[in-house]
Amino acid sequence: MGRYKYSEISCRGVLGRYKCPEISCRGVLGRYKCSEISCRGVLGRYKYSEISCRGVLAYGNTVEIKPLSVFDTLMSNYFFLFNNKNEISNALISFTLSRLLSFLLGRQAYSKKKRSAAVDIAMIGSDFIKHNLSQFNSTKMGTTIQRPKSNISRLAAMEKAEAKIESLPPLDNILSATTTTRLATDLALYIAGDNAIIAATRAQSLGVKNAIAQRSILGDNSKAYFKNLNNGIALDEIPRDDRAFYKLVVSNDTLPSMNTDPKLITVSGNIISGDALRQAAGGIALSMPTIAQYTVILGIAKPIINALGNFKTTLTTTKAEQNARNQEIDDLIKHIWDEIKSYYSLLSPSAMRAIGRQWGMRWISTGLPSIITGTCVNALGVAVAGVKIRILGSSHSVLTDALGNFSLNTNLYGDLELLATKTGYEKFNTLFTKEDGVPTTVAVVMTPIV
């Protein structure tokens, strides 16, 4: 492997003796002595603060590295970078991997006797790094804070911070007095708003159940009344023109539309008033039901059916009032998290995340691909198909199949939030924690919009 000239370095052979200013090194895996980290050799020039390093790819203040072979060195450094990808700069990773690959492809032998073994090492190592380089680059991303994006995540963040404060002696609370007071006030209002939504939802659900029964009874009796009216017309007992008393088409026996609550209530009112006008004009009384029986049925059903609209209005209003608080809540949570980050600014990123989560902070990271699975059902446990499933922070989504099952591929991990949506159903949000590359199962329960 002839003579190499590199700047002020004169070297013979891949594993020969190197001589350069301020650097004394022997062999590829020899000892490096750097003056303020300026070194030339197999893997190029490194400048990194005033760190004293020994070995080919030492990072930070380390002890002497003595790998067994060139291949062991390259692979150990590759795994070091991969395992610490969230703590190392992109520039250093890109530089290191390109040097490793270049070295493996270029240094194939260091003597005639060992040429074959060295070539094998180069081929194995280069194939290994080529295979993993794309995955390495895709997974290297800094962990970012996951801001609340739903009411459930906002409430969870505040409750976690309040619980942390309550667990500490007063003097150990790291939040400012202003932020602590805001948290207590806003959390109380938000909990009250959440309870109002729950109460309104339950009232509407109960109202729907009652309305379904009464709607069916009133609708069936309305149809029976008009059937008797048409039978009387067919038997010439009732003049066809009498249909006009009920605001019906006179020329045929068509029944009025009653497919909505407002239409049903309107038609039932026309039956009461029309029957009175017809009998006042000398018409016969109808039975099954009689007008007296029909009046009782309407008297029970009408307030229950009308109340359903009030329940809807109340629920819509309470949700709007809660959403109106979100701007203040988001600003409060930002202040809480900023104060926590400032107080613990000297901690390492991993230590910061560990203690931050105790205060309700959430982080999301990109890592190894894995699958999130689950099943969408309604309150009765019946599968709901066609539900759109998405992890907040990602644009990728899937739909549930006929059995309500879903399988979502993602490389996100950490503090995640799943969103499930379908026309005719309330949005479903749930918070969960996912490990890097570990499959996770999430249960989804959809509630119909009444």
C-alpha cells in the first residue's frame, strides 16, 4: 500500500508509523496524544473543545480504548453512536459514519499475508454499515416536547402538576407563586367544565333512551290513526275532502313524513286539531286509537322528545365554554413547563425528561419502527368499522376493518396520544406511553353523536 501524503503527515503503509506535528501515533489502534484536540490519522481531523481522548473514536472524557481488531473498533463505535443517537449531534454522526465507511472500503489489506482477512473485514463491515445507515439516519432525531393538543391532555398535564405540588413541602415547590395560583384556579374551572360536559352527556344519553321509546309509540299511533282515516274514506264513511283538516293531500292516501322529531311533533299536533275540526263538521269518531287515547300518548311523548333538543343544546354549550378556556390553559401549561426546564436546566436531557414527567411534561421521539394495534368498539362492545386512527404528531392514519381492528405502523415513541374519528361519533382521545420499537395495544371506545 505505497506512500501516502496528507498535509504535514508522512506515513508508510496502512498500519505503519505516523509522524506529524504534535502527534505521535503507532498503528491504526495506537495511542493518540492531542494538543487541544488537533489530530491527523486514519479517521481524519477531530476538533472537539479541549477534550483529552484516547482511541480511534473516543467521545467526551473517556478511558483508553483497546479494541481487538479494526473491525471490532469500527463496530463498537458504530453501536456507541447508535445507542446514544439522541445525545450526539447530527454533524458528528454523519462525519463518523462517512469516515467509517470510507475506511472500510479503502483499507483492504495491510500486508500480503493478511490481505484476504482484511478484505473480508472490509466487506463485512461496509455491508453492515450500508445496511444500517438509512435506518440510523431515520432514527436520529432529538426528542421534542409534546404540547397538549386535546382537552384530555390539557387536563392530564394540569392534574399531574397539581399532584406534584401537593406531594412536596411548600418550600420545595419550584413553581412561582403566580403560576401556582393560576394552576389552582384554572384547574378548578377546567375540572368543573369537564364535569359539566360529563353531566350533559349523561343527560343527553338518558334523554335519547327515553325519546327512542316515546318516539316509537307516538309514531306507531300516528300511523294507526291515519290508517283508520283512510279506511273510513275507502268505506265512504268519511269524505275524502276531510283529509284537508289534517293538512294532508286530498287526492291520494299518502301519509305525511315523520322521519324527524320536529316533523313527528308537527304531524301529531295536526291530528289533534284536525280531528276536532272534522268532528265539529259532523264527522264520525275514530278508534284504535281514539282521539282521547292519542292525546294522552302525545302528552307523554312530546315533552320527552322536545327535551332531547334541549339536552343537545346544553351539551354543545358546555363544550364551547370549555374550549374557550383552552387559550388560557395552554399559556398556563407553557409557563409551568418553562419554569421546570429553567430550574432543572443543568440536568442531562434524560434526567430532565424523567423529572419533567413527574410534573406532567410529555415528550415524543422518533425511533425504531413498530406497530400499534387495537380494536374499536361502542359502549356495548360492538365493533365499529371505518374509524380513522392517527397518532398526534404524525400524518399517517389507518381505518378499522369490519371487525373494528386496526394496525398502525409508526416510529414514534414516548408520551403518545391516539385520536380516533368517524362521522356520526364523538372524537376519541387517549394518552399512553410507548417504548422504542416495542409493539403496543390501545383500546378505543366510540360514542355515537345523538
